[in-house]
Amino acid sequence: MPVVVQHAVSGEVLMLGYMTPEALDKTIESGNVTFFSRTKQRLWTKGRNIRPLPEGSPHCAGL
């Protein structure tokens, strides 16, 4: 599924990525955003300089 990462305060769109159910589960469990690389067919975690996902922030519209 496509996911949009936004700045927590400004709402600015930072990136568009893709998640599988496994990537979403790992994101929720770890607090670090994990995506699915469609070209490499594997999970990857966004760079180390990114802040952890704010608590309660996943918004799954339509799920």
C-alpha cells in the first residue's frame, strides 16, 4: 500500500513510500518507519537520522 510521510507539525509531505502488512507491523512494533522496496523486494528502515514515529500517529484511512 502507498504511504505518505508528513512532518508532524507542518504537515509537509516528506516522501511517498510503500508498505506491506509486514512493514506496517514492524513500524508499529519498533516505532521506526519501515517500508517495502518494490525494486529490491525487501523491507528497509528509513535512515538513522529520522526521528521515531510519534505515538498514536499511524492513520490508516480506508483500512
